Amino acid sequence: MTEPTDTDGNTGGPLAPDPEPTRSRRRGLAAVLGDLRAVDGALYAAVASTDTPTLDRSLRRLSRAADHSRISLGIAAALALGGARARGAALVGVGAVAVTSTAANLLGKRLVRRPRPDREAARVTVGRHVPMPASASFPSGHTASAVAFATAVGVVLPAAAAPLGALATAVGYSRVHTGVHYPGDVVAGAVLGVAGAATALAVAAAAPVPGLRAAYPVAPVPSAPV
């Protein structure tokens, strides 16, 4: 009696190919992920154990101010009072925040479901504490939205790129400093933010809105030869 074969002629049952290579790859991947989680936890613990009384209050306030993208929306409102290009930057920035926030909260957090850090076990100074969110830890939604806004607005208004980038970086770090996120959550949020900004900018480039035409100039159509 011969062993059954699939459509490609591969033998199943006892004579099937050894699944060990696949298992080895999975074990290797699990080991790498375990090491990354260990590094992530060590960085979190290092931040928690570093005494920074001068920074604690400012970073706590920054972290709270960034709730629901209030800082980004406030900057967008100020930009909306400017010229057409500034208004266009505000619009694409808000669009980037909307895309990124949706992806972080409806996809990232629901798919990964990483628990929040144990702030008490890490002995994060009480003076740093902000309310611990009930949502999953990965990715950092605050960071994702702040980076998305900074990236999108910075493309349209290059002069704003550096200050908004510094602000987004501070927001991301504040989430680790206050103990509500691991550093890996913040890195993932930043990557997601750049992707969200790219999406919003691509939409704006495909269907330019008022104020963005200067940011996405259309090349002149060459005249036909006489």
C-alpha cells in the first residue's frame, strides 16, 4: 500500500517531509521575540528607576495634554487661521491623525492585545503618574497620532517639521516616563504614525485640497510643437 500524496506529489503520513525545519524556525522567531521583550522591559525599568524630579511634572503634564490629540488639534486650529498653505497643512495633519488613530485603536491594539506595564512593580515614581488607560499597550496611540501630525504638516510646511518632530518625540517619551507604555510601544506607534501621514499625504496629492496645490505642484504640460 502506498502513502497518499497531494496534488504536488508530496507524500503524507509517516513518509511526509520532516516538519522539524519549520518548528526550528518558529522556535527561533519565538526566541528573538522573547529577547526583544526582555530588552523592552529592561529599558522600561531603566527609565522608571532613573530619578528625574525636574522633568517629572513637565512630562506628566505633556502626556496628559496629548490625550485625544489635543495638542495636535490645537496647533491645527492655529494653522487654520493662517494662509491657504497653512490651512492645507492643518487639514492634512488632522486627516493623518484620524487615519492613524483609527489604525492604532481598531487594528493594532485589538490584534496584539499587549498588557500595560506593571507600573507599581517597576516602582515608577508616583509624581509621574497619569491615569493608566484601559486599552491595550501596543502600539502607543499618543505617539502614533503625534508623529502622524508632525510628519504630514512638516511635509507641507517644512519650517514646522523640526519643532513638531521634537514635540512628537517628547510626547512619545512622556508615555514611557509616566509608566503607561513600554519603549517598544512607542517605536511601533512612531512607525504607524509615519505610515498614517504617508496615507493622508497620498490622498491629498491624488485629490488636492485648497492650500495643498502649492505643496504638490503639477508639472506644466509641454506645448505641442508648431
